Amino acid sequence: MHLFTRRFGAALLSSAAALALTTPTAAWAEPAQAAACTPGVPPCVEIVQPLGVDASGGSTPYVFAKGSDGNVWAGVVERDAADTNTVEWRNVGRPAGTTIDAAVGADSGGLDTPYLFVRAASGELWMATQSGTSWTWTNHSRPAGVWLQGGYGVVAPQFGGRPYAFVKGSDGNLWARSWSGSGWTWTNVGQPPTTGTRGIASAGGAVLVQQTRPTVFVKGNDEDLWLVELVGGAWKWSRQGRPGAAVKAGYGAAALNGTTPTASVLDAGGALWSRSWNGASGTWTKLLAAPNAHSPAGVTSGGTGGQLWTHFRQNDGRIMRSMSPPGGGASPANPAGLGINATYGAINFGYSEVLENMVFVKGSDKHLWILWSVTATADFRWIDGGFPTA
């Protein structure tokens, strides 16, 4: 099924349908377990670090990961008319003369292949792009006098627009690497304009609003949520505050209906919240109590109902998902006999009426696993993505 993507399109599910995801139907039997990956024993290459996910060309999901061999590997979900999903692993290589240190993100802007950005151990930004069957690495360096400290996401205007890659600098500011029309440039986006405790503590999620306007959520050093967006050619910061308790961590963001930037955050009291912003004011919505939340697994959204799906890993190794509205939570059963060791991200794609979700995780067998679902039904299945082979 070759579908046109709408990252803001999505899931119209009732609470009952969401809760039904806890039990697979007979049509979606879990796959038999393959042999575990034993790193260092050919042909296994263990995936050791998530680097980004994207629905390239609108219907081909990509997941990027750093391998135990130091290379970037792209897991490409291959699909046929029967919706059989398999993963083909491709070696993307690595930046010349350095090692990959941190993820920044990936986005295709609706093109056939994504732009992948990573931070190198040298403190520089690198980009990988694909032409035919080969990948090319480009050194985007860093702003003068600034060491890049971490990635804050990548968004690309639809369709065919060059991406914005967001990174935090050693000067405490958020920086954007983007295409000016004639060349790549660095732009100092700044930091939350607070009095007292200034600066950026951690990422909250980057989204594209109305297919053209890059928007980034961050957690400030004041433990509030902040948003910065490109408006009229200038970057504008807006304080989003907190839902009562201080913001502990950002769990991802999406643009509801393509127009409303919305972030999921975990507060210091162990509750999951969403924050929506209309350009002038915002709304906090409590999604659910999540005292055992361990780490985010990705946010997807869309549909005429403007739903937000937040996926996260619990301390017990289970994947949870919360839907807003109305905010109920459900735990899709893990692959038989396996825990989830790490989360790699989530994407949605397809028409809003048949929207699909894919949540990428690493299982305790060291395989890539994909939780695939059609959000308009109670159906889901786990796809064993295996591991790269040298």
C-alpha cells in the first residue's frame, strides 16, 4: 500500500478502541522469535544508539541507528500490496575522520530520501543524504567559536524544502542550520528570554506548522516549557509555563491538524501532560498519571479530531501509549518473552482515515522491533526488524 503521508493526519479512536490494543486479535499473531544478536559474532552488528526516524517519500519508513561497528545503519521498512512489512538494513557509513557522538534528527520534507543530521565527537554537525544506492556525508561544521552540545530535532518544509536542523551550542543558545536559497547558513535562535535562571535545559520536540513554519519546544533552566517559532522571518520565543508541577522532561511534539503545535511533557509529580499553542495562548491537558515512566518513545498525531498519541517506555520495560483527547492509556503487549531496552522514535503516515503508526524500539534480544498499528481499528502487530549484518 503506497500511501501519501500527512504527519498531522491521524487516529480517530475511542477510549475503548485504544484499550483494546492491550490484546492482539487473532489476525495479528506475534512472530516467532529469531536468534538473538550477539555483538562481535559475525554477521551481527548491534544497534547501539537511535539517530532518527522518518516516513520518506510519504510511505517508506526509515529508522536510523548507530551500529556497534561505528557506522550509521538505515532500517528501511519494505512494504508490498499485502501490507507485509520487512526491514532491509543499509549501511550509511560515517563521517570521515571522526565518530558519531549524538543524534540530531531526520526528515525528508516529503522527498524520496531523508536528510539525516548527527553531531560528531569533534563538536560539528554532519549531514547524510542518499543518491541512488550510495550515501554522501557533508560537514556542516559549527558556528564560529561555538561547540555543539546536543541535537534538538530536524524539520523540512513540505514538499521538497530544505531542512532546518536544530542544535544547542556551548554558548547556551539554540542554533539552526538551514538553506538560505543560495547556501547553508547558521542562525542564532537564542534562548528563553527569562529574568533570573536563563538557558535551555533539554529538548522538547521540533515540529513543522502549516507545512512551512518550524517550531521548537524546549525545557528551560527555569523548569518551564518554552516554544520558539519562525514568524515573519524572525524567531519568536513564547513561555508555555508548567502544568502546576515543574516540567521534568519533554516527551515529544506534533502539529495537531497541521496547525497547532503541541508538546507532551512529564512533570515532576509523574504525570503526563500536553501543551497546545495557538499563537497567542495555550492549553494544558492532563493525559494520565505515569509514575513509572522511564523514557519517551515518540509522538504521533493527526486526523480531524486533532488527536495526540504519546508513546513511552516504563521502568518495567513495557511500552505505553496515551491518546488525547480523551487521554486514556493502554499497554500493547510486548513481543513474547521480551522487554524493551531502548526507544528509537515513532512516525505516522497515510491518509487520515487510514492512518498508520510505527513505534521503533530495541528489544532485549538486541533486535529492532516495530509496533505497527492502524489507528482507526484495534489491530496492531509487532514486526521483527532483526539487526544489520556486516
